[in-house]
Amino acid sequence: MGRTYLVEESIGQYLTELSTKVKPYVTGLLIGQCSPQRDYVIRAVRTPPKEQQQDESLGPPKLASLDEEWITTHASQVSRMLPGGLLVLGVFMITTPELAKDGQNALRKLIFSVEKSLSKRRLWKTTEEEVSDRAALQICSATKKVVCRTHDVQDPKSSAKPADWKYQSALTASWVALGCTVNVNIHIPLLATSPNHDLEKNTKNGLNRWSKQIEDSVFLINGQVKDEDTELLEGQKKSRGNTQPSTQFSDVKVLTQLCQGASARSTATVQVCSGSINLRGAVKCRAYIHGNKPKVKEAIQALKRDIINTLSDRCEILFEDLILNEGPQKKNFGREYHVLPQRLFVPIAGSSVMLSDYKFGDEAAGEIQERFVEMLDQPVQAEDMHIAEDISTVDICPVTDSPSDTQQAQLTKATLLLKLQQNMGLVVAAAVAVLASIFSFNYFSD
């Protein structure tokens, strides 16, 4: 039996409107949430048209002109605007009857391309029990026939499976929101061996180490540590017959471990560095979970990934901005102080779920509104944009000169001292063992 997709009713109207504009096809993304029992689709977003596609050359319609790179880039941009718990669930295509035969093959190719693009950016790994099926939705513009199939993105050789596509009103009315504020103070060394001071690569490596700390953190939900396999809403009364969007909000505290467990071995390394990157601030994180008996582990996993994604995405956006303004090849740098873009949230009409975006200090509200229309095909009012947090910063601190002979001598001395400290325990232990044997011999001799 195939998967079932419960789909927000307004999406049907959106797709019907798009089908009247087909020339000769329209593609887009399906946004929602996976769960073990079923998947939820809360948004469908068309691929923004490229300027050069406005005036296509005359000729028979074909899918060979499908711009795969443009569609995957759109998926990457959209994924940044999704809070925890939401992801790109699949791809849709509305075609004329002449292209219907080739539509499924094109969709399959797009699904794997989108997943490959998105997985490259993740600093977290999927688990074995997670749903790896993604939807391929095809609609005929003439007959309005809907064909939904799924592909397992973890198995490129897998065949397509049929899936149910069911519309439902007020799909997110009983969803649960989880929110937290995470204080960030990350120190990332820049190795002297790193070519051209590759800030972006070093930053990603540092964030990767930090993400493992987040994965190992303890999460208090409304002040309590809950067993992962229990229901998130256990003990809470669920309102019946409520179709109006109303968010059930859970406040979460994140407790990061200060040290490793007793069983974990730790080694110290001395490395020559050319400077450091310091990320400081407090970031607002949010995740949404379906209301169908969600487990605590689902909620915590969604929030963990939002914490990791939101900082990683901001750094990506910052470096993209630096490349645009300063060029990709910047070999020499002095001390730099940058402000990370701030997170803002925007409500979805008729839903309790909010989408997010990132705003630099000098960006006008109109630019944010244009981005929502382009990326998510959703008009946004300026008064509906809620900036969630204060400023977070990136401080890039170079070493002014290359290490001198004196500095190198100090570094060598520090290395020797460190090795001596590491071996001191073994020396003391050996001495104690020798003394113990001498005392034992004298005791029995007497």
C-alpha cells in the first residue's frame, strides 16, 4: 500500500489556477511534513519563471528544455525559509496532454536532483526510521487528472509507487509549535594551512562540530524532560471541532553539555592558525509538529534541526553577500566585523504555521515582500513581518603577521609542555606502582 498525502484544501484551488496558465508546463515544489503514518502538504509553490523563458522559440512543446539547475536552486532557497519540521516533500508538474507521457520521467529526475542539492547543505544526518519517500505529482491541464507517485530518494534504483492525494480543510489547525532561544558563542580557528583563508569552509567545519553539541543537548519542554517515545500532548486536553487556526505553543530550553562523558577520551592538538572566526548572539528557533499524536522525539528532532539550520543558513547568506560585494577571490584580509541577518517570521494565511526569512539591517521591507512573492508565491504585508531577535555578529580576527622565530619557539615550547602534561599521568602512575611494590616487599620481609 502506498503513502497517503493529506493536502491543505486551498492547494487544490492554487493548482487549478496554475493549470490555466500552462505554456506548455508549470513546475513547482510541495512543502509539508513527513510522519510515519502519513504526510502533510501545506503549501505548493510554483517555480519562478526565468526572464529568458518569457519568449520561448516557436516549435513543438517538449520537456527537454526543463531547467533542472534553476528548479534545484529554487528548492534550496525555499528550504531556508522553512522552520523546523517543514521540508520540501516533492515536486509537482502541470502539463498539457501532449507532455503527459514524459511527465513522470521528468519528475523522477527532478526529485533526485532536488534531494541531492538539499542534502549537501545539511549539517545533520537523517535517521534510518525517517521517511525517505518524496512525492511526484502530475496534473493534466486539460482533464485535471491527478497522478501522485512516490520515489525513495535513498534508493536511486527503486521504482515509483502509487500514493493517495487527499484534500482536507484546516489541515494545520491543531498543529503544535515549539520555540526556543539559543545563545551562541562559537570560536572557530582559521588554520594557517587553509588556502586563501577559506572563511566559508572553516566556518562550516566549525558549525559542524557545534551541531554535534546541539544533537547531544538536553531539551526541556515546558520545564520538563520527557521520554522520547511518549506523546508530546500527553495529559493535554484536545479541543474538538475547532477548525480555526490556534497554535499550541511549547516553550523549550536547550541545555548544552559542558564536558564530555567520563567514557569519552579527549586529546589536545596544537595547530598553527592565521586567525579566528567568532560567532556570537542569540538566535530564535521554531518548529511545527502535526497534531496526530506526535511523539516527543519527533518534536525535539524538528527543533534541533531548526537550530542547526538557522545558524548555518545565515552564514551561507552572509558569505553569498560578501562574494557579491567583494568578489570570490579575497586573499588578504584584516579584522572584519559583520552582522548576521536577523530572522523574521511571517504567517501563512488560514494556518497556524509561520514561514521565516532573513533580513540584513539595510534591507527595506519591500525587498522582503518581493522575495516572498518570488520564492513562495505569497504576498506579505509589511505589518505581518515579525523580526524575532536582536543582532548576532561574526567577528573575523586575523593574526597580523606570520609567526616569528620567537613565536615559533614559544609554540614549540607549548607543544612540548602539552605532551609532558599528557604523559605526566603515566609517569606518576609508574612511580606509584614502583613505590607500592617496594613497600609491599619491605612489609613481608619484616
